[in-house]
Amino acid sequence: MRISADSDRCLGAGQCVLSAPDHFDQSDEGTVVVLADTAAEGDRQRLEETVSLCPSQAIAVED
């Protein structure tokens, strides 16, 4: 599974970091940083929930 993020779209709310700190961080400017661009299938449900929590819809999970 592939994880992507659009830092230009990110509002810096930090919901991704709170929900999946092993996959996301925030830059010095407060925008999303993807720590690893791939994830195991076992993380799918948690990552899909994290995507739904993002107020700017700046992150995505794809097969």
C-alpha cells in the first residue's frame, strides 16, 4: 500500500500525526511529512481512518 501527501494542500492540523505517528510527522512549517511511503496491509484500516480525519484531504492511501 502506498501513502502520499500534498504538503501544499495541508493545513497543519496534525490529525495524521496524532492518528498514525509511525507514518506521519510535521515539518518545521507544520505541514505533513510522510515518514515511509509504503505501509503493510495490516495498517490499512488505521490509515484509511487517518485519511478521513484530514480536514484538507491532503493525504491518500492507494494500493
